[in-house]
Amino acid sequence: MRIMGLDVGSKTVGVAISDALGWTAQGIETVKIDEENEEFGIDRIRELVQSYGVTEFVVGFPKNMNNTVGPRGEASMRYKELLEKTFSMPVTLWDERLTTMAAERLLIEADVRRKDRKKVIDKMAAAMILQGFLDRKQL
């Protein structure tokens, strides 16, 4: 029983998976998507769901700092609906304000080159989203 965390962007979706006990999150992959052509990476997500035995999703929900929902938040809500329709599993939207910035800051502090940061930032943000959700569940 694992949970998959997703950081949905306009060109990629960062993917993270919980451990079997639901205590820790690990970024595993970045899936390329193409919003304009309605290619949302669902085939690859399906493969990962089957491979890891995923039973639930957490999707990052990028609200504006004033708590309103902008275009990226609306895209996350549509992705949530697509996941629910495709997989018939629970999908939770999780407030992800500043997670990508926090992930980038960690990578910069770790002295990771810009080129290398681009390769891992989305899956790291997905791991931070999922870890926040898992930590909240433990309370």
C-alpha cells in the first residue's frame, strides 16, 4: 500500500513514492507531458502504479500566496480529476506553495550544478509534497 506524490507542471510531472509503511517519500522519476496536445503521461503513471502497488495519490496544489487558485492550481485540479477517472483511487490535493523553491534552495546549498538541478527538481518537489502529506497523516 504505497502512495504516489505528483508535482504537476506544464511540461513535466515529478513523481515520488512512499515506502510500504507510509513513513518516507522518495522521488523516483520525472515524466514528460504536453498539455497542449493533451498528453498527460498517464501511460507511464499507470506503469508506475502497477510496479509499486500504489493505492492512493497526492497531487501538489499550487495556490497563490493570497490563497486564491490560479491557472496552475486549476491544472492540478484537472489532473486530479483525470487520475480519479482513470484509476478509481483516492486523490488528495496538497498545498504545495513554495515546495519547488525549497527543493531548488536545497539543491543549490548542496552545490548541485544548474544543469543537474533541472533533472531532479520536479521529482524532489514531488517527494517534498508527499512527505508533507505523510507527516500530516502521522499526527
